[in-house]
Amino acid sequence: MTRIAPVLTVLAILVGLWYAAVAPMNIRVALDQAQRDGVAVVPDTPVARREAGIVGLLVQNAGVIPATYDLDRPRLPTPGQVGAELWKTTGEMVMNGRAFSKRGLIYHGWITLQSTLFGFALGTALGIIGAVAIVYSRTMEMSLMPWAIISQTIPIVALAPMIIVLSSQVGIEGRGVPKAIISAYLCFFPVLVGMTKGLRAPGPEQLDLLRTYSTPGWQSFLKLRLPTSVPYLFTSLKIGIAAALVGTIVGELPTGAISGLGARILIGDQFGNPLAIWAALFAAAILAGALVTLLGWTQSVVLRRMGMGL
């Protein structure tokens, strides 16, 4: 309870703030709908309402405020509406035997997860290889690390279309590989930095002791540097898996994909369906949380077996 209570407190505050923001965000839409239904509103023209302040609209049309929480296409849906949409596109479909229906978020989440895991594996492998090269080669440190840092200054929304176009030019068909490349691009840097820090974690005394025993370099790596880097690696992997998921979703946006959480967000935006957008966003957040939790559990098991209990 001592761990859960603070989390629930913060969650309750966030939900409260969310509900408080619904009326101001939706009041203009609610007033337009109320006027079409024959209700008298103030001001009585859409132009005047756009120019009026939010507080004034709320005060002058207090009777319309409840309607802001029950709009079909709200600018800001309530948590209850988002939860209902999530249940409709996940739990309800599972109960009806249509878990992997193309209309459900489970199917789209699975499409996104495949590219995420592929990109995560690729980015992790490149990050670890790059870290080893940096630690054992001064030349690689002076050349690779600056470029890795510079690469992170390029906005991914600008880079994603370029990767997709170049992939098609070199004959890579399908959308899965470009998405995985974008995912690996975002995952690579945190793994590179964390693994480099971990491989350099052993102190001079430990390294000198191995030199005293004439320990070969590869044994020094396997028996000292690599075990010491494991906690750093897992910390980086937690950041990397979340970044990989973001990269996959961003990679789905400019491809015109019809499958994946990114595609659901884009389609919801194109058809003016905010609930679909919010449900896909929450599904992505839940998926990211599950992946990070799984890595955290794996970390605790690995470190415990290595005698490094958390």
C-alpha cells in the first residue's frame, strides 16, 4: 500500500484535472450543438462565440456545461469516454470472439509490436556493438560518439519519410522494414550511451588487478566489464523499448498504412474521430508500459541470478 497509494494519488489528481479541462475545451462545440437543437445560447452566432473568452462562455451558458461531457466528437473526451472506446475495440471484441479483427486495437497493436520488437533488437545490437567499439578504440570514440549525438538532433518526423523513400529506392518492399529502421534509430542512442557507461564502470583498481594476473583482454571483457554493464544496459533498454515504440508509430504515419496504432491515429484524425485517436494513444501507452514492465521483471531475475539483487 505504501507504494500504491502515491501512484493512485497522482492518478486521481490527473483524472481530476482532465475532467476539469473537458468543459473549457468542449464548450464551443457543445454550444454549436445546443443551438442546432434549438437551445438559446449566448452569444448567438458562431463568430461571436469564437471571439468570446472561455470563462465568459461557461458563465453565460452554465446549463450547457453538462453537455460538454457527452459529445459524440469532443475536442477533449472524458476518461470515461476513452475507457468505453478502449473496451469497445478490445475487451468487447475478445468476448465476441473477434480479438484479431481489423477493427480492433489488439490487431493494430500486434502489427505495431512486431516492427517495434524488430527495431528494438536491431537498435540494441548496434548500440552494444558501438559501445564496445568506443570503449576499446579511441578512434571510434572520437568518430562514432559525436555523430551519434548529432543524429539525435534530427526530428524523427522529418527523417521518417526520408527513410521510407530510400528504402523503396533500394528495393525494400513492404512497410515493416522501414518502420523497424526508424524504431532502431530511436532505440540505438540510449543503448549506446548506457552500455558505454556500463563498460567503463569498473574502477582502475579492478582493471589493474586483472592486468596483474595477466588476464587476456577478452576475459577481462567477459568477466568484469560485461557483468558490470548489465544494470546500465537494462536501464537503457527500458528507455530504448519505449523509444522504439514511438519510432514505429511515427513510421506508420507517413506511409499511408492501414494497420497499426499509428494508422489508427492517422485515420481517426482524417475522419474527425477524436475517440479513436485517444483510444489508440492509450493502447500505445499500455503497450509501452507492458514492455517496460516485462524488461523490469527480466532485469530483476537476471541481476538476482548474478548476485546483484535490486
